[in-house]
Amino acid sequence: MQAIHQVLAIGALIAVAIVLTWTVILAVTKGTPGRGYDRAQASMVGIIALAAIVGAASFISGARPADGLHLVYGAVAVLLIPFARSFLRGGGRRDALILLIAVAALGGVIYRLFATG
């Protein structure tokens, strides 16, 4: 179970890197996120949520993270993007900047998850 959690964590890190790069491009070019971007973002959140579910199952079965903050960071990682999306207005530079800040923050949270794992 722990190995699956670690593989999903690496997948989440890769997904965040891809979405962050895409978000930077959108913010710089003042582009509008399209269906592909939304799918990539949903996939990223899905991978993170799946990692959290496997991590919770591992926790219930007795495996504990090295630092209790890992649980807090895990919850923040799952909720951060949906929370940020609640502030979007349907396109434009403002939305791109909100997403840029949220995905960059998520990258920091993922880093902390690896550090507290």
C-alpha cells in the first residue's frame, strides 16, 4: 500500500509540474484555459485525491507519516485547486493569475508532503 502511495505521489508531482507550466504559459500569453487545460487540472486533482485515499487507507492500517503535518498538507493539497476555482469568473487574466498562484502553492504543498512523508 505504501508503494502505491509513493507512486501516486510521484505522479502528482509530475502532474503539478505539467499544469504549472501550462498555467504559466496561459498567464504570460493572456490565453484562456480551454477544455484540455481543465482536463489536465482535473486529472491532477484526481491523482492527488487518489494518493490521499491510498494514504488514508495506509494510515488506517497502521503506517504513519514521519511528521503529523503530512496529514494537514494532504488535506490542503486535495482542497486547494477546487477552492481556487471557486473564485474564477469565466476567463481572463485575473483567472489565469488565480490559477497560477494556486498551482504554484500546490507545488509548494507537494514539496512539503515529500519532506514530511
